[in-house]
Amino acid sequence: MTTPPPDPSAPPPPAAPITFVGGKGGVGKTTLAAAHALALADAGRCVLVLSTDPAHSLGDALDRPLSDEPAPVAPGLWAAEPDADAAVRRRIARVAEDARRAVPREVMPAVHRHLEQAGASPGMAESALADLLVDRMEEVGRRWDHLVVDSAPTGHLLRLLHLPTLLTPWVAGLTRQRERARRAEALADVVGGGHEADDPLLERLHARRHRLERAAARLREDAVVTLVTLPRRMVLAETERAVDRLSEAGFRLTPVIVNQIPPDGAAGPDGAEALALTQERFAHLGVVRVPLQDTEPTGPRRLRRLVPFLGAVPAR
């Protein structure tokens, strides 16, 4: 049964506190994430738009240089492009300091070698970006009304959204191992007449486990995913897979945005057929159509031209 289209006279639903904008590379998700964030800011919200794509282009879309720290780009709107390499270096330094306080001195050379190898692994940058994202998520409701995340291509987005849930049992396992080791050390201290010392590593593991549990819950309670696609069969197929996997994982999806729709008659039969298929496949979610722009939509002034196509943003 086909879901009827939404009533255009009905008031728009409240915007979610956290919105991920994702899709295949090259579909224009960075531009549309920036436009959505700008619309929320123009409606009187305090908004942070954040890029988690290692190949950042958010600054290009907003037409200004960005860095780790949120910078104001328009009234009510801040933007940031986290540096994954710097985040990895900070994490390694923090773990090394914890280890220095928790393990014997003669073990530290092995710890440093392990950390150097871990820092070079491809997954470390992705995990560090996820940590930075969780930091910003915890600021929503306090520092920001809304967080809009310009996500990496679909595969990275799926891993990023699943990472807190995947890491939580792993951190819980490390915590149990460390607790067993501490009990053995405490027993040795009692027998030897020593005193049990604080364990910063165990404290950090507990804190990280609770933090990841909160993040996993908030992703499902306060976050939505907006997928961007193009009127092309290949992009449609990847978007379908992303919809299926995200829905199965329990994430809420907004209407799919079909971007860069050429003027009538310019798309050719293949493009017209792909657009019709897209509207059919995603009828249950809804489809938002954004026409191809005649100029590159960079900077707040040009980005605002896209806002009317994205649907109304409820005022505060």
C-alpha cells in the first residue's frame, strides 16, 4: 500500500535535535547539510554544522576556512571541520599518560610501541572522529539547539552510527579485565602491607563505557538521518541499501532528497526513469526534489536559495 503524500497545509514537524546528512560521494550532501543548518539558524535556532568526512568540503560550501573549533559563519550558525590526525595524537597522548600512572615503568616501552602501531591503523582516525562527534552530541541541549552532521559517504556513515553500540561491549570487557587485575593487585598490596592506588585507566574505561551507552541511546532517540541521492540508477541502488540497513538498525529516516534534478526534458529518458523509480521506492519516506542550480551554491547567500526546496523549518 502506497503511503499518501504529506498534507502541504499541515504544520511541519519539529526539527530533530541531531541530523545526519549522508549519501554516496558526490551527491551534494555537504551543500545540503549546510543549507539545512542555515535554515535552522535563520529560524532562530543555535546550530552547529559539523563535518565528519576526512575529505572536508564544508568550509568550501560555506565559503570560509574552518578548523577543529566551531566558528561563527552566520547569525545563529557555527561550523567546524575536526582534524582527525590531531584527534588521534591527543588520544594517544592521553592513553600513554594513563598507562604511565597505571603500569610499571619497565612496561612503558612496549606500551609506546603498541600505541604507535595503533595510531597508524586506518580505524583509529574514524574512531577519533566518532569521539569528537560524541563530544558535540553531548553539547546539544546545552550549547546548541541543533547539530547537523555532514557525514562521510554511506559506508562511513553506517559505521559511525553503529560505532557507539559496537564499542560499548568492547569497553565493558576491558573494564572487567582491568577490575580483575586491580583486585589481584589489591590482594597483593594487602599481603605485602602496601596501599591500593587510584587507577586512572579503570576510571577512564568506566567513563568511556557510560559515555558510549549515552551516545548509542541518543542516536536512536534524538537523531534522524537524511539521505541524499541523484536521479541515477547506480546512486538509487546504494541509497536503497542504506535505507534498508539504517532502518533495520532502528534509526529514524527523513524524506530522501533527490538532488541536482535537471530541467524538464534535459535529463533524457534514463534520468527521467531513475527519478520516477526513486519516487516510487521511497514513497514510504517521502521524496524532496532539489533542482540543479545554475551557479555553484557556495556561501550563505547562495545556500539560502536551496532552503525553499528542503521544506519549511518550524520557527522557535
